[in-house]
Amino acid sequence: MEKDSSQSGTTKRRSTSWLWLAAAIVVLIVVGGSIAYFNHKTNKTTVSSSPASKKTYDLVSNVNLPMLITVNTRQQGDNIGNITTLQSDGKGNYTYTLFLDGKPINTTTYTPDALYVCKGTPTACVKYPPDTSSNDFQPTNYLYSTDIIKKINALKTTAYQGQKPCPIGGGTCDVWTYSVAQSKKTDYVNTATKRLVTVIDAGHFGKSSITSKITYQYQDEHINVPTNYTDAPAEPQASPDMSHR
Amino acid sequence: MLLTKLKKIRLVIVSKASVAGLALAMPVILMAGSASAASWCNYNSINGHGYCMSTQGGRVTACDDPSGNHGGGSCFTPYIDFSLRSAGSPGVSEISADNYTGCVGDYGNDSSNASTDLERCPSAGNAGWGTKQLASACSNPLGSGYQFYNVHWTAFVGPQDFFSGAKEYLNKPTAWCFAVNPYV
């Protein structure tokens, strides 16, 4: 029997329209989902389209400047936190001090020739050979070399946030933000001197939120190298296995 | 019949596309606003390996993770993430193991043993020996990291040395920075 050609033509047109509609929906969902996924994957910080957001991350290296660095680390919900300081004489000597209830409880003095750890009441000091253990805790972790500055400038997430009052020392600061690892960092650079004055590190340790405020005060610092000490074993990182006592 | 078949095909295409689109969008939904898990490691500046806080044989140990991101080290089995929790006083924290009940403290709760395992750290009441730490930021500007000063031992938390399976101790004389990917 001959088919009714008009009916079969209508059916064909209708089914073709549905196929096009389905294909369009597929494209929309896939493209939309892809855009959302890759936008998050690149961890982009919203960057203003204004010319100011393109401003180069610009500050002077502080590696060779004498200064006092204060680090205040606070867990979420803790309004006080704890304090450590790093004094630098700008010549490669440093003193790293921990405070508890406002009092110094442990001091490590780093010099090119030796390392001194002082603690206790009365204070007792132990002298170690210079730390060559490749340990990644170094006083220079808090310093901004020209290499570090270049790398921060090259990060995709680095964004200029405009000028704001400096958190310490008065004056106006250029402010940049960037994200690395588990932290979002906000750097305040004095507009007049181009010196870094404050870093706010908003980070996480696992599920815990932690905020650290690191301030830089550029001033002469004298590093007191202990003269009353006892010598320690040659390996500065060795610890006795207490279970064998 | 042809129309019916085409309708069925259309439905399959649309439903699969919906699932695909949703699957692509889910990472955004899941990751938005939450900290991702990470290893907290002491990085050897010579070989670039991260020696990451984990557990092995009932002890808290350092696990060599060449990738520095939950991969590679056999001592990661079972894998453990750590977080900080308040110990009740300003500035004082406990390092808690996310998958297990307990915080890094004196091995066997022995106040004379500075090696570590996971000890009790209730939100109220007495915690185990050596579980209280003072945490302080220590990473370079391109990383995230914290060092821990143990209140009981008046010394730093750190591994015996840079090798996989090294015990973590609470009485290291100098600071060790537990960091995430400090090298860019």
C-alpha cells in the first residue's frame, strides 16, 4: 500500500526538529558545565577589568634589610593566637623567638658559623653546628628575594586591589592578593618606600582555618650571639629515642 | 514506529547529556567554599621530596611522598589527614587526625617518651601528654606551612630525619615547617 506522502513528510520534519533540539540541549549542558568546571579549576580570583588590576606586583627585596618580623598566628575563633618574632641584622644573622603569655620561651639564633637554642629559667643555651640538614624551616622563609617577587608576579591569581591605609607604620599601601597552596595572601606594600609592611595569610591546616598576620618593621637589629652555652652533638636535628631509655 | 524509536533515542540522548553536564558541574559544587585535603610535609630542599605526617605501625611517622600530594608513599595506607583544633587556651592547639580519634601526643601517653602516636584529646577534660602545641606560620611566600612548638617538651615537632617511616618527635631542638607544596 502506498504511504500517504504528506503524512510521512510531516512525521519526518517533526522527528528531525526533535533531534536538533536534543542536540542543542546537549551542547548547552556540556559547554556550560565545562566552563563552570574549568573556571573553578584555574582557581581564578575575580580580577577587576580596570587597568589598576593589571598593576605589576612591585616591591623592593628585603633580604638584606635589617628588620623585626612579627608573626601572629590565630586559629578560627581565637582572637589572640600566639606570637613569634624574627630579628634580622641584614647580614645573615637571625634570632627566632617564640612567646607565650607575652614572655619569650624559646630563642634560636642563626649565624653562618653556628646555631644556638636558648630556653628555660634560668636560660640555658646549647650550641649546634650550622644547620645543613636541608630542613625547609629557614629564617629566610619570611624574606622576599627578587626571585620570589618575580614568581609571585607571574602567578595567575596575583591581583592588584588598589591603595589602602598601611596596617602599620602609617602612610598608604599598594595591596595585592594571590593564592598558593592552602593560603590566600594579602600583601601590603608601602607606596612611597616600596617596602613590604604586612602580609595577611588566610589559610587552612586540614579542616581548620588559620589566619597569620606577618608585619615587617625596618629598623636596626642587633643579634645577640650567646656566649654562655654548652655544645651539642654534631647532628643538630638528632633527637633521642625516648623509648630506649 | 520510526517516530517512536526516534523519541526513545532523543530521550536517551537528553538524559545522558544531562548526566554528563551535571557530572562536569559537580566538582564546582563540591569544591566551592571548602578547604581541600592536603599532605603536610617537611620538604627536603635537596631532593624536593615531601616527608609527610602520617601514621604507621601505631606511631605518627613521616611518609616520603615524592609528589607531595597524597601519592606515592606506601606508608600512606591507610591515608590520614590532620587538622588543628583548639586546646581551650588562646594560641594553644592540638594536631588531630581526621580519620581517627586522637591527636598527636607522647607515645603510649608516656610523659617521658617524646616519640608520637595518637592520644586522647577530648573537647573537655584531660588530654593526653604532649598533645598541646603552639602553631606558627613558617612557609615561604609561595607556600602554606606551620611549625609546632610542643608545650610539654618545650621543643619543636619534627621527624627523626628525612626518610620514610621516620618517627615524628615532640622534642626537636629547632623548628620544622609542615608545609604544602612550598616549591613553585
